[in-house]
Amino acid sequence: MIDIDTWEQIEGHVLTGGLTLLMGYMAFIVWRLGVDSKAGKMGFFALFLALGLGMLGFIIKGVLVEMLGG
């Protein structure tokens, strides 16, 4: 049996890795959306700004939680 502390460490690493992969995939989807719609430089900027702010907020929240010791 795995003790609870070890299990929580494994769970934390898997969650962090999974969310990192998911966010990378989301960035790929935004990029692909720009390519398929033949967006120019301004279009790519708008897509990444609008759709990327949600991911940025999620990252900032995680950093703040860690900094505040939550």
C-alpha cells in the first residue's frame, strides 16, 4: 500500500503535468484556429490575447496560491 503522503505527492505531480499538457494543447488549438481562418498578424494577436488571458489567469492564480502558502 502507498501511504497518503506519497499518494498526494504523486497526485500533485500528475495534476501539474496534465494541466501543463492541456494548456499546451489549448495554445495549439488557438494557433490552429488562426491558421485555418487565415488570420494575419493582428488576428493572431487578437486570438492569443483573448483566448490566452484565461490560461494566464489560471497560471497567475496558481503562483499566488503557492506564494501565499495555500
